[in-house]
Amino acid sequence: MDADPGDGVTGDLAGNRLPRTDRLAGRELRIAEEASDDLVLRFRTGETVEWRRGARSGEDWYEAVEVRLGVWFLTLRRGDEPRHADVLVVREDTGRTLRVASDVAPEPTPGEPRVGQTFTPGTLAGVEVSGAEPAPTRDLIGWRAQYHYGPGLLYEHVYLNSERYAWQCLAGAQRGQGDVDLAATWSLGDGLYVFTFREFLIPVATTWLYDLDAMRTTGTFLALGPDDTVACGGGGAFITELGRVAYPDEQPV
């Protein structure tokens, strides 16, 4: 699914996105990740966060969406790393977190997406940790669904295997267009999934949080525009399940 970097990154893809919230303002979250200093986030306002990790610190922009009560979808940008963005999913009920780091490479590599992504599970200080650690999952393989992003904007996704998904536009400016892109899916339990994709044709990567109980998705795009500047924007959709394919013998990768 192409997000036009020249049109506010996401254009109408944010029409059905859950609203941002300032409910974290005045709070502090401490995230522990393996082989790293704790990440401390002090939310000064509804869009300014003071952060510290070891000897590094700063004050930068953030956006918070509360997908469920106590389940946060946070987008974090740092002024000293303009080609980088973090999405941090925090479950206050289980104390589990998952951070997805997206980085735009300085130069393109033939045959590879321009944007790379890494996934880092963590835990939330001050909360009794429960449930399984966030991990890659095959739960969506064979699933087919529609995503309604706003008036007259409808896409279909087919989850082909653990590495790729296919999309086509059913209604909207890209009607009739489609592609297959690299993808990854992580489970956070209780019907919550982080799904990401990275495009080959344009330097765009996204991170989505699927809430399959509410059948809604909330996401963030990171895109390199034609003027070589990096922009970040949001998306969101209502999900309609279309069906699922079951493989009788050989399974997808």
C-alpha cells in the first residue's frame, strides 16, 4: 500500500484513525530492554517527551494513541536522528512492551527496501509482568481482510507467509493498483498484533497495531520525500474479515 510522501505522508489513510491523546502528560514510563540501558520517558505535555537512555537524553516530539484502556501506541521522533522513528507499544495490564525502530538508509540498495526495521521486546517498570513476551507469529498467514481508511478509501490485504503480504486498492485514488511487500507480524496476546511492512518501490515503512477484538488498526508511516526529507504520519482503519486459506500439506515459509 503506497503512502505518497508528497501528500502529508498518509493523505486520507488517517480518516478512521483513533484520536491522539494527552493522557500521558505528567506521567513517567521506564522501559527495560535486554542488553540496553533502561529507556525513561517523562511526558511533559501531550506532544513533548523528555527521554533518557544511559548517558543520552533529550526532549522531543511524540504522539500517543490509547488503543485500549492502558494499551498505548506511541510514536517517538528524535531531532538528532531525523531518519529514525520509534513506535513503542506498551501494555500496562501485562507490563509487556514492543519497540519497532525504523531507519531510512542514507543510500538505496538495489533489490532491498530503503527503510530497515528492528524489533525489541521489553518490560514496564512498576508493573507485575504477565503473559508471553511479544514474539513473531504466524497467526495471520492465510488471512484476508479489507481495511476501510476513510470515505471512499478501501484496501484489501492478503497475508501470504511470514515474510510477505499482498495488497490491492479497491476504492480510492490507487484503485486497481497492488503489490507484494516485505512484512512482519508480532503477537502481543489477547488479539493484539503488531504488523509492519516495508516497500520496495518507494522508501516507506509502516508499523501497525491491530486490535482484532475491536477490528481496528492504528499505524505510523515513515517516508522519505522527493526533497530527501523524512516525514512521519499516521493511519487507521476499520477491519472487515474476508476469510482464511488453510494449507493441507506444504506450509508457507
